[in-house]
Amino acid sequence: AFDGHQLQALVYTTLYYGLRRSEVLGLRWSAIDFDAETISIKHIVTEVHLDGKTQLVIEDRAKTKSSIRTLPLIADLKEHLLKHKEQQKVNKQLCGSSYNHKYDEYIFVDALGNLYRPGYVTGGFRNLLKKHNMTHIRFHDLRHSCASLLLAHDVPMKLIQEWLGHSDISTTANIYSHTDY
């Protein structure tokens, strides 16, 4: 359902790595080392509501210290990200001076260079599922799906904890120990 959709690379990245929405939106191109084949999670983008207005909050931190992590870059995702990067170059050329260069370092921006807002990602995900008559799940459930699939493939709980960036293995165990393939 997401093939060719503007959120394709973002959804794939979230699913492969079980990232929180704030983590995937905070990903910058500098976090991807295509040569060493690693991806580093160390920034977040969230929204807050102040005085009736929604504002983006961009922070050079993660949810917890253990949320900062470097993981292997999955080959399939590497190809998606390289295509995504190439499309961003095309978008910059097509849009010319209308392109917003403020967020050039971020991976997940729209065709005009604007950083995706968390609410847009959640709504876009929900709408695409509905359009394709797929079962409704929350965007955050991609994180749970990742963990469940890792568990189903006999990945040790300690490695799943590190993969997801949980600070305590009990968090991982309490959420996923009941999962049955």
C-alpha cells in the first residue's frame, strides 16, 4: 500500500527499526553512514500545543540515554533511502527558490522541503490504511510489529531492548513477553 507513496521510506524505516514517531522524524542524513552501513538514532521532532497553536519541537536528544543508538543499516532500507535522497535532489531542482532549505539535513521532508509534522504522519498513515481497506492500526503499532517480528524470529529479549532503545529490559519484557507468533 505504501509503494510509491511519499511516506514510503518513513514507514519502512519505522517498521524496520521500531522507531518512535519522534525518532524517525528526527533522522538526519548525517545519521546514515552508507559506507559503514549504520543508522544512528539521536534526534527527535515532536509537536507541542501552546496558546492554541501547534509548534514543532526539534531537539538534539532522544527520549532517554539508551534511546541514542547505532544500528546496522538494513540493505533493503539502504536502497529505499538512497532513492529517497535522490528524489529530494530532484525536488530541490524542480522547486528552485520555492524549496525550503531550512530542513536540508533532515531525511523526511515533503516535496517543498518542509519537515513532516507528527500529526501529518499519523493522519497520512491512517488514511492510507483506510484507502486500501487495511486493518486500522496506530502508527506506533509499527514499533510493536517490529518487536513482535524480532521476537518471533528468536531474537533475544536483550537485543530487542537495545534495538528499540528501551532503558530497562523489564520494559521490553513487560510489553512483548506475551507476544505469540
